[in-house]
Amino acid sequence: MISHSIPIVMAAFGTTTRAMNTYSFIDKVCKERFPGHDLYWAFSSRIVKDQSKQRHNTNMQHPHQVLSKLREMGHEWAVVQSLHLMWGHEFYRLVDEVADCGIRTSMGLPLLSEPKDYKEAVGVMSETFRDPEDEAVVLVGHGTDHPSWCSYVALNHIFREKIDSGIFVGVVEDGYPSMRSVVQEVREAGYRRVRIIPFMLVAGMHFEEHLSGGNGSWQFAFEEEGIAVSLDSQGLGFYSGIIELYCRHIEEALDVIPIRKEGALR
């Protein structure tokens, strides 16, 4: 039996644009799913924290600051739920940061952490993003130079394996699948329309600078090939099916915390 006294810390990288509405939506969903647990937020990006302080006079807390506060409140354990999409540099930095905060932590893993995560995410996104048969759907992620770059390829493969659809996956940063390769694949498949969707929790800076707009953007690259483009301006954080996958990881993190039958921590 899970003790309802275990706090849950939602750990996001943070972003300087559009983030707070997304985080508010996630907060609402998670509070409804875990009504007996106090929910806290932490942000790992120092740049985002400093800019938010200067522009909006907010006081964002880093994960170690939130956990130190929970320790002072008398908590022995906390769940730290990563809001990363996959295992990469930022996730491992988060693991390192929470390792020595004077409180024991159980990590909730990133969205895509094992095969069933990919399959469930593909199911959610297929139902959410399916459009007319003559329109391709292109999910564009951040990209990474971490070995987890292959997560994008795995996701693309499972889309093909499960639904054989016109859904394609690419990345913004240098990496694979690249913009050039995805545009070529969509063109060769014969699509004349494409819907671009940010495969990011928050559609912030990358949406504004790389997906939409002028020369060098994904929109521009498709339109140069005579392919009409529509753009979704919200990230994955507004889709309840995606947040439900994070909630499953929270449940799994709670399940490994040792609890006596009478509710006391071992």
C-alpha cells in the first residue's frame, strides 16, 4: 500500500516561452490522478530560472532546492518525475542532481523508456493526429547528440510497424532523421499536404525559430517542394493521453518505495 504522504516533484527542463500554460495543464491532470500526494514543481535550467526571475519576478526552484525543502519538512522519500521525452543529457543531469539531497528519491522515468512506452505513445499519437489520407503528419523533436538519438528512429519504426501510416519523425538539431531526409521521404511518398507537429512537451523557441516561418524552417523546406503546410502550435504537454503515460511512470516510481503495512516507511 502506498503511503499518501509521499510528495511528487515534477521536474521539467523549463522554457522561456509558452511553458506555464502547459505546466498548468499537466499540474491539473496529475493532481486529479494523485489526490493524496502533494505536487511540487522544479526546473533544471539555470538560464530559464534567471530569465524568468528578471522578466516575470518568479522564483523557480531547482530540483535540489525543492528536495532540500521537503527534507526540512520531515519527508524521508519523494518521487521525482522526469518530464523529459527520452533518456538524454538533461535526464542524466537530473539524476545526478537529486542523488545527494538528504532525502531518498524514486525516479519517474522519461516518457519513452521501454518498448511498451513507445507502443502506447504511438497509439495515443495515432488516434490524436490522424488526418485525411492525403496529408502526411510530421512530428519534429529537439534531437540530441546523446546516444539516445536512436529513440527517434525507434519511434518512427514503430509507427510504420503498428499502423503503416503517413506519420514521419524528424529532429531540429543536427542528427537523424534530418529535415532533408524527412522532406524527401514525404515528397517521394506523394503527399501534397503536410501537418507539422512539435514532438516536444512545450512548443516554444524551436517552434517559433525552426518549425514555422522563414528560410531554413521546416515549413519553408516543405513549401519549396510545393507541399502545403499546416502547423500545430501546441506541444505534447496539452494532450491528456501523453500525460497519462507520465502518470503511469509516477505510479511505478511510487510502487518501488518500501512501505510497511501500517503505512510507515521502512
